[in-house]
Amino acid sequence: MDYSKTLHLPQTEFPMRGNLPKKEPEFVDFWQKNDLYEKRVEKRQHDGAPTFVLHDGPPYANGKIHIGHALNKTLKDVIVRYKYMAGDNANYIPGWDTHGLPIEYAVLKDSGEDRANMTPLELRRKCLEYAKKWIAIQKEDFIRMGVVGDFKHPYVTFDPHLEAKELEVFGEMAKKHYIYKGKKAVYWCPHCETALAEAEIEYKDRKSPSIYVKYPAVDIKGLGPDGVDPSKLFAVIWTTTPWTIPASLYISVNPKFTYVWVHNKTADEYYLMSKELAPAAMADCKIEDYEFVGREMLGSEWDLATFHHPLAIYNRTIYVLEGNHVTLDAGTGCVHTAPGHGVEDFEVYKSYENAGKLKQEVVCPVDEKGNMTAEAGEFLQGKSIWDAEGPVISALAHEGHLLGKKSIHHQYAHCWRCKNPVIYRATEQWFASINDFRDKALKAVDDTRFIPSWGHDRLYNMIRDRQDWCISRQRSWGVPIPAFYCDDCGKWVITDETMKKVEEIVEKEGTDAWWAHSAEELLPEGFKCPHCGGTHFHKEKDIMDVWFDSGSTWNGVLRYPHEDWKEDGVQFPADLYLEGSDQHRGWFHSSLLCSVAVNGYAPYKAVLTHGFTMDGEGRKMSKSVGNVVAPQDIINRYGADVMRLWISSVDYQGDVRLSDKIVKSMSDVYRKIRNTFRYLMGNLYDFDPKKDSVAYEDMEEMDRWALLRLEQVKRTVLKAYEDYEFHVMYHAVHNFCTVDLSAIYLDILKDRLYTEKADSRLRRSAQTAMYEILTSLVRLVAPVLCFTAEEVWQDLPNKEEREWSVHMASMPKLNDKFLDKALDEKWKKRLAVRSVITKALEEARQAKTIGHPLDAEVTVYAKGEAYDILKAMEKELADFCIVSQTKLVEGTESAPENAVSDDEGNVKVTVSVCELEKCERCWKRTPDVDSDPAHPHVCARCAHVLAETGEAGE
């Protein structure tokens, strides 16, 4: 007879191949049609569950998503899915950052129109359309990745409610006198024609001219070397920005440094320099014949001494100022100081002005486009700052004041939007005074949990050392600075009254209202200037820094949410902010400042950061290099679950690597996990957990070991989720599936599952363990393999007794009963011995001594504890090793020389071909084959099962 028909082989419709690119969109539709996010919120609110809020750092609505977006959104989704399954009302409202320069720039570039020929409202309308287009595209991609959240009601920074609540934050800061307007040197992008904040600066290598310039002495307070003609005395400065020489007003020296006169013997000139820097400076200038003359002097002795500007055209006296910003890193220790083009330059001058020592107009002969103005002189007017460098150097040389020149490569500030070099430019701007609440901000950092912990010091140091925040931008697409100017006295006006009226109008109409209405229409009726009583006003034209937009989203999304978001159960502060490590200077930073300024504490309880995605060799991804891996390509070829599995596998708190090869290897891992699920389901086709389960106490020891391993893995995985260490979860699950289950438990189990009577206790014991493993494992991986877990869940038996989606279910509960320490120790020792036997079998198979393991007869020589372990399981040893016959010999002395041994020599194994007849049903070779006349060529065990099931023999 055909004995294969009497075996209980796996039966399942769950396919071996996932076909994820085709199948995953079906589950997206399934979740959307059944309102998965809303149903989860309703269920947890009904349960009275605690709320968990992950406030989304809004991606910019400009262009397709890249792998960095995929990493970020997937990490957030894993956390939100886990937190729900752990019992929380996990809240996630996706957001988009929509204002600012990049969109305005893209709109102008795409349309080919000139900004000067468009009204602000026309430009704003086009920017709004552009932002909405990219939000729709990005939203579709995020949903396709499996991200679950309130995508029906996302937050967008052009939402009138968020705009009004941003203005509220500004108003509260103004009320506390944290907001001021002043002229100050700020980062300026000539290409974008706007001021920039520190967070919008990145550094790249740039080649610049490096020049040493002589400033002739005027009144040096008697500090010149004795007997030397004053016309031979010069202070020497060093600069890499020759275009700033026209704005030079001062020379800064460090009051604590030692300065000397350096005599250039060849030219018979004397140069004031730092004693420490002079040798390197003279070498740069190719001057070898020199000496120090006169006494050593402290920088403090030079306070307010005077020199002359090196270009006579400017006819300007140059004062010496004391500045602690002067270092010994490079140069001469005498620093050319142009307050119009440097933050430190500006601040050192202001300290003298505030002390009443100096009062001069700051010179800034550069316009918003980066071109030299008439103030720079006719020979430079109209030239770009970079084109002006050559003429400035030539003019210095012509007047005999260029001491040295060369080119250097150095790190230079660039605009991180347009990637062009930026400059410092003194202009009238709006600022937030950080000093006024810096201590509170630092305390807020201390009160926040950082993952990884080094994030604390990074943000703390940035807050500690930062300057005031320049919050104004010279653009149209954004939230306006809500200030009015009195036409009668010229002073700016921001009051509680004006803020309240503007906020009310913006809540109804959005910030277009600022450009659509006159100042009178935006101000309270009958409003008078608080400074002079005037009644005529005009509006500020600048908008707010987009970091102020995103940095205040907590106010409109969490603290004072829309009705839709109230239903989600939002709360403030958020439990978690999660972004890339660059956001210590970005969103984490601006959000902290806005919240501390208004509330006195951070908008988050914890901050989690991830690294950047590099290629397989650790290089930055770049289109020009051709090493970019797009998330859409991974999803279309392998499926989102493979991408999500890769993200879970890496230690994302540092930079992570990705390549086509890495994705391919991850798809192989995915296939192993998938087929573990398939095998478990295939062997439960006739199992009803309500009727067929075996009590734990009555289960086979090996099945109890499998549940022990499940429990250990469960605890590892749940802790990994709680600690946001998803790579620990990945390795635990991967190892459990491929080693504990596939290579050990399920492999050994096949004989019992396939050949024992269908409803025997032996088989039901195995199925009970497998059902527990399957229903637990599918929930443990659900936050990561969200699509595959759903597919498994829908194929499980007793559908009516479970949640309609795995993502509505809870994580499996801990079961202390499964943690049998004695059993754990016992099986660790058993498996250690088994590994020696499986190694011997593999070597025999490679040597073609045997084919199938059931063709083998194994002789085990053992001593000491190893022998005791094997002796206790001698009857089931052959099944444990998946061979037909085993012989156990006490002692290792008689083992052949070619026996496979463990490291200690306590176990030695030989493998030979078993000569016994093979059972045609179970394929084991045993002495009792042919013992039942009704079932020839079948072993006694199989004959007994056949008789019990009523199978007639030949």
C-alpha cells in the first residue's frame, strides 16, 4: 500500500513565497477600510489605557522620500505598533513642514517667474499648491511602507490652527521680553537672499585666498620699539576673506597673550604679532631674516591704540580692541575685525559701545545679493564678494600693504538648503534672546531622557554655547513676524492686544490674511501706538524661521489640538521625539527653546536619535556616485517587510549600511522566518486548541523545553522593544526561528508529527507547543513584519475568538510556569552533546558515507557527566539525533582515532551505515521492521499506529 497517504504531512494554504509587492497593498486596503488606527484608539480609550504620544518630527514637503525617511518612519511605526500591543493608547499624528525657502525656491525655479514680478499672495498660493502635491505623494509612500497613524487628519504647518498657535508662542515670548529687533551680524545666504539660523548651516571644504595684511601705526601709546621711525611700524592681520577688508574697523587682540615686535631685516619693517604665532606667520610670508626686538607686551596694553586702514581710499582710523575670541590656532594674534561681517566681531565692538568707549556706525558694504555696494568704493561696486577678492588683494599689493599670500583649503559655512557659501552680514533682524531663559533650557535638557545617552551632552553643549536665535527670514512663504511699525514715531509694536487680534484672524483665514489686509484691519479698533499715541501703522514684511514653525508644533498639535486630535487622546508633553542625530541642532533644539520659553519645560519626556544611512562600504549615499538605494525600489522588488526587517536588524543609534547585497541577504532571512510560520501552520491543520490542547504538566519534556525557549525569547524581545533596541529583537527572533525551531525542535518533531496517531497525546503535545509558539511569535514580530504577521494571523484557526487584526491584539503575556530552570540546565547540556553528534553526521554526509541521516548508525563514546546525560536519554537518543540507531559506550578509550570529538574529549562519535531494513512509512531502520504480517516492510511502531487507525495491511 501507499504508506505516504497514512502520514500527517503539513497542510496549509499559506504560500512559501510571500509575493510581498503584490500582497502588501491588499493589507493596506484592509487596514484602511477597517479604520485600524481609529479602532485601536477607541479600544484603548474604552479600556482606560495610559496614553503614549510620539510627536512626529515633520518631514519637508519637497520631493520624493529617501531611505532616511524610510528609516525614520519605520522606527516610529515599530514603536507605535508595539506600544499599542503593550497596552497603551499609542498616538501618532503624522506631520509635514511646509513653509520656507526650499519650496519658495522650487516654485520660482519650476515656474521660471521672477519673485519681484509676483505679489506675495500669488507666490504663496503657488507654494501652497506645491506643498500639497508633495504631501500627497509622500503620504502615499509612508502608508505603503506600513506606517499606521492618523493620516486622515495629519498636521501641516500651513494649517491656520497651527499658524495661530505658533503666533501664540511668539506672543508669549514677546510678552516675556524674549523677542527683540536689532542690527547684528547674522548668517546670510546671498543666493537665497535671506538670513539663516545656525541650524541651517553646514560646513564643506572650500579653497580660499589666505593673506597677511599690514596696518600702518598711528597712535600706539608709546609701545613701539625704541628709536624706530613710526612709519616702519605695522600691525599684521591674517584673513581668508579679503572681500571683508573694506568693512574693517578694528583689530582685536587677546588681552592675555604675549605680543612682540618682529623686525623684518630685509624690508626694515616692524610687525606687531603674537610671540607664539610669529614664526609660522613669517614662514607663510616667506620671510627668513627676522628677529624679535623690544620688550614683550600683553595684549591688554594695546587697548584702543590706533592704526590706519591698509587701503587709503577708506581714510579710516582702526582701533585695537580686546577680544577673548582671539586664539592661537592660526594667524598672527591680531585679528582683522569687521562688525558688519562677523558675529564675534560685532559682539566685541558692542561691548565697547555698551561701555561707552566707542560709538561708530557698523560698516556693511554688501547688499542682499552678495554684491559690493557704493560704500565699498567705485573699484568694487557691483562686484560679487567673490569677484571682489582679486581687486582687494591687488589694491593692497599696490599700496605696499600685502605682506603674504597663498591659497588654503578649509571648512567653510554653506547654506544647507541651496548648498552655496554663506557670509556674515549685519542687518536688522528679529531675535529670540536665549540668555534670558538659557538656565531653564539647560535644566530641561537635564530632565529629559536621551537614547543614546550621549545625546544629552550634545544638546546641552549646543544650548549652553549658542547665540541669540535669529528668527526672521526675508521671504513670503511662511508665518509672518506679527509686528507693526508706527508711522509717527517709527518704533515697532507688539502687544497682547495686537497679538490676540492677529491670532483670531489667522485662526479663521490663515496667514494669507497678513498680506490680504491692511495694518488697520489687522489691529484692534481704535488702537494707538503705546510709544507715542500715533494711529498710523504699517506691517513687518519678514516671516519666521521655519524652525520656529516646526519648533512650536507641540502647541497646536498636542497642547491645544484640533477636535480630531483630541479624539486621538493626545497629551502634552509628548512621551517621545524621534529623529536623526542632526536634529540636536534642529528640531529637538528649536522645540526645546520654544517650549521652555513659554512653559518652562521641554515638550518631550524622551529623545531618541538614529544615525544616517550609508552604502555598503560606509560611504555617504550620492546620486553622482550611484550608490543610492531608494525605499521605493526595495518595496517594489522585495516588499516593505524586507525593508522593515533590515531596519530592525541594524543598531540604528549609529550610522547604518545598506546596499543591494545587504537587501538580498535580508530577503533570505525573511524567507526563513516566513517558512517557520508556514511550517508551524502546516502542522496545525487538524488542531483545535479548545479541544486538543495538552496540559503543560502532561506535555513531553521536549515540548516543555520549546515553551521554555519561547518564554526566554519573549522576554528578550519585549525588553528590546521597551529599550528601543530592535536589533536585539531581530537577533533573538532570527536565532529562535533558524536554530531553536528549524534546526532542533521542529526537525526532531517531524517523526512524531507525521507518523504518530493523529489524536495521540504525543502528537497533541507537540501541536500544543507549536500553537503557543505560533500565536506568540506572530505577535512578537508584528510591529516589524506588520504585513506578514497580518497574513499569518488571518490564516490562524478560531478566527472568531481573536481580534480581527493582529494589530488590534496585545503582546503575549509572560508565563512564569514555562521558565523551568532545571529543565533549562538539563537541555543546555543535552544540546551541547547533540552538537557533537550532528557535526559527525555532517562530516559523514560530506564524505558520502551516508545520504539521509536515517541511514546512519551512530556510536557515542562518552565519559563523566556527558555519559550520565546520554544514559538518561538512551531510549530516545536516536530520535533526538534524527538517526535510526545509536549505541552508547561508557568511556572514550576505545573510540577510533578518526572519531569526531568535543573540545574537552569527553564525547567522541563515529558514524556508519545502518544495515537494518528501512521502514517504508517512517524511513527509520529498526530491528522490528516486518514484525507485523499485516504490514510487511513497516516497523512495529508504525504497524501499531496503522492498526489503531484501522488501516488494512496488504
